[in-house]
Amino acid sequence: MRKPKAATSLRRPFVTPEGVSLPLDLGGAGERAAAFLIDVILLVAMLIAMSVVLGLMMRGTAKGESEEAIGIVWLLGFFLLRNFWFAAFEIGRRGCTPGKRLLGLRVIARDGARLTGGAVIVRNAMREIEIFLPLSFLGVQAANGLADRFLTIFALAWTGIFLLFPLFNRDRLRIGDFFAGTWVVHTMRSDLGSDLAGDPAAALRRSFTPAALDLYGVFELQTLENVLRRGDGDAIATVAGVIQRKAGIAYDPDARAFLTDYYAALCLRLETGLMVGKRRQDKHGRISKTHVVRG
């Protein structure tokens, strides 16, 4: 089922590597806040589970030692989770954390290029300055009885300004998005057939040479998916024509069927690459090693 369209004021053009302009709907401030809250709840749930397990393991030890160990788990665990949870998920193929995925959001680069690891790290490092550091400092000071009224107001005001910042710019950007050059957009959902819903090989009606499939990588795969989901006939014909010319493939009048099969074949090829430990990131041939074990 297709998600309701965002307001026109949140729609932006996005130019693909083939020069096709795709309209993208930016995520609203409320949706982004809700996604963040979901991720925080998941983080806290993981920490509670870790604390319970550690408490069970330390049964029989002195109460003070047990409480100290659990406190360390919370300090280190929350630091590691909040610094690696967001970046690890957003740098992946989907470009979204579990919270964003549940609300149909993802992170992309504003200039149309591949979302880089550096951009993801920058946007998430800024969250530490925006939210976590002031609140963590306030929490520590409060626990030691040193949080006076001025410190409390200052920390809450600092965090509040950054939390409300997306409401005061037209692209609903966080400070981290400004520095990283990113957008948070809606992920389009529509029926594309069995090539997107199931096994990519099941819908394959055309065969492609390895050289033809090497034209595209993971980043361009996302672009093909967006083009197909939008269903714009002109955009589909343009992208299909570009692929046919680059690969030396004879003109195919059924552009949508051609692009659907190319997408399915590319999915299968990239998945096979993951099984042998290589993942081609983009059409320029940049490779990243993985250690994925398939059961």
C-alpha cells in the first residue's frame, strides 16, 4: 500500500546518475522524531536485557559490586550503542535505522551521489553534541547533587534548540544533515512484482552479461529501485536506454520489463557477491570486504 504523499512544500527534485529527475518526499520533523524515539526505546531495551543477564551472572556477589558492574554496563553500553547503532544501520544498503525503516524513512545524499561512510559518521557525531553530551553531563551532575538551576536550564535549552531546529528550515534538516549534506526522505512502497517481493531470479525473463551488470553497484541499485517504484514511464525509458547504450544491448521496446529484469539480475549478482565476501558499492568499482556467513 502506497504511503500518503507528503505536502508539496516537502517535495524535492533528486537527479539520478542518468540525469533523470525524481521527486522525493522529505520526512517531516514529527516523523523523524518518532523514528528517533523508536531507536532510543530499542537501545534502552537492549541495555535492560544486558543488565538483567549481568545481574543473573553476578548472583552471589556483593550487592555493591553487582550494582557497580551494571552501572559500568550502562555507561559503556549506552555510549557504544548510541555511537554505532545509528551509523552502522545508515551506512548499510537500506540507509536507515530500525526506527526509520518502521516509518518508511531513509537517509540519502543531497547531491545525488552515493551516501558515504564519512557523511553518515558526521551526521551522527553531531547528534552527540546536539543531544547526548549535554543530557549525559546533566545526568552525571544531578547524580552527584551538583546540578543547579542554571546548569539544568542551560542543558535543557541547548538540547531543545537542536531538537526543534528542523522546524525552522524548509528541508527539515538537523544540524548534522547540514554538515553531512544529507536528506531524510520517504521510501516509496508500491507493488513491483515478484522481482522486488521475492526471489529476484524468479522474475528474470532476460539474460545479461557480467559486463552489463558490472555497470551498476549497490548505490545504483537503489536508484533503479526508486525509478521502478515511481513508475514514471519517461524516467524508466530514459534509464533503460542509458543501460542499453552503455552495455551495447539492442534496443528493447518494453522499457519497464527490461529495467525490471535488469534490476532482478543485478540483485542476484550483488547477493552472490555477498556470499563470497565482496560487495560492489558503485559503478566506479569501489569494493568493500564483508564477513557475511550464510547459513
